[in-house]
Amino acid sequence: MSYTYEEIREQAKTAASELVETAKLKQGDILIVGCSSSEVVGLHIGKGSDINAAGAIYEGIQSVLQPKGIYLAAQCCEHLNRAVIVEKEALLPGTEIVNVVPQPHAGGSFAMTVYQNAKCPVAVEEIKADAGMDIGRTLIGMHLKKVAVPVRLSLDKIGEAVLICARTRPKFIGGSRAVYDDNLSGGDIPR
């Protein structure tokens, strides 16, 4: 591994801070993170789960989210059908909970870390998050609200893993005569 866990923690903190600011996340919003700790340490996804790298990323991200009251959701790997681990209080009423506890090779080290550190962790099959971080090509798009908008940060990797981020905005409807609220769209109103 060419990065220390402290460097990985700081990269995750920087990325989370920039994404929260750009996406204008607020208390009660949800940030979904898909993370391959294998990719972070320079291995192929699913081939070298690293609980320490996952812990460093968790600490970096949570140091930004917790003070702002933003919920962290962790996407599990494909062995758990990309289920999501999240605090129960973040769920909308009526959301169906499924029964699984992530492990390093069935869910992934990051999802396991989120589960172990949550006050009341639950797993759900899907969620509609307000923004997302894909660390290591984990394909989080299925768990973002429509419409996802790419966000470019000052860094494009955490450790050795490719980092892709997105925010969301409400759909524009109504056509050429419609008027839109800049505050809802993050300033990307079509003209």
C-alpha cells in the first residue's frame, strides 16, 4: 500500500467536506458511500478487503457528516445484492428492512464498519440518497435520487481507488414556459 491509513482518512475527510459543500447537504440528508477497501489499497475489488482502510475512510467521512446531522449510508457489495446499511432513524416510514449483517467478504469492510459503528443499524434493499461517493468503482447510482449530477472534487482518488461523486436535484418538469427554483437545483437550471 502506498498510502498510510492517516492519509486515507484525510483524503476521505477532504472529499466528504467538498461534496457536502457542493451538494449543499443539510441535517437529515443522506450520503451514500460505496467503498472497495481492496481498491483503496491497490488490489482488485473483492480481492483484499482491508478493515483498517475501511475504518480510516469511515472516520474521515463521519468527521464531516456527524457534526452536521447528515446520515451515512453504506452500499454493500454484490454478494449482498448491493443492499444498504443505514441508521434506522434515517428511513422514511414504511421502508422495508431486510435481515443481513455485512462481513468483510459478504457486504464489504466499509459496510461492516458502518454497521458496527451505527447506533441502530439496519439493512434495506434500496434507498434514495441526496448525494454519493463511489470509492473504487462500486456503482452507487442505483441508490441516488433522480436526477444525479456529477461533482468534480479537488481529488479523484482515495488511496489507489478511483473516486466519483454525485449530488442530486429534483427533476425539471413543465417545458419552456416553466419557471424553476434555483435553490432546489443547485444552480444548474437549463436556460
